[in-house]
Amino acid sequence: MVWWLQFIIIWLSIDLIIIATGWYIATLKAYFPNWWEQVIACEVEPDLDLEAEPVDVPGFGLGSKAAK
């Protein structure tokens, strides 16, 4: 008897996420078209040189079994 109550609560949680996403797409997205790109552009300086070097990760890459 408790399992169906848990199922209903989970179902309503998923529905709430779907409804909120749809509401965002229908209303707010027009006002904030690329907000994540604007946030990144504001935080990163132009000509920023990041020092990076390759790292050997075991089991990952062209020689790994997953790539074959």
C-alpha cells in the first residue's frame, strides 16, 4: 500500500520538473536567450592563456579497449 504512495510522490515530482521546464521555455527564455554564454563571457578575460598539459589517463584514449 505504501509503494503506490511513493510512486505517486515520485511521479508528481517529475511532473513538477517538466512543468517548470516548460514554463521557463514558454515565458522566460525569450528574455534570457543565452544567459549562460553571457555569464561565461563576463567572467573570462579575453586572451586568457591557461597553462594546460596532457595527462595520461589509464584506460582512456585511442589505445584503450573502449576505443577499439
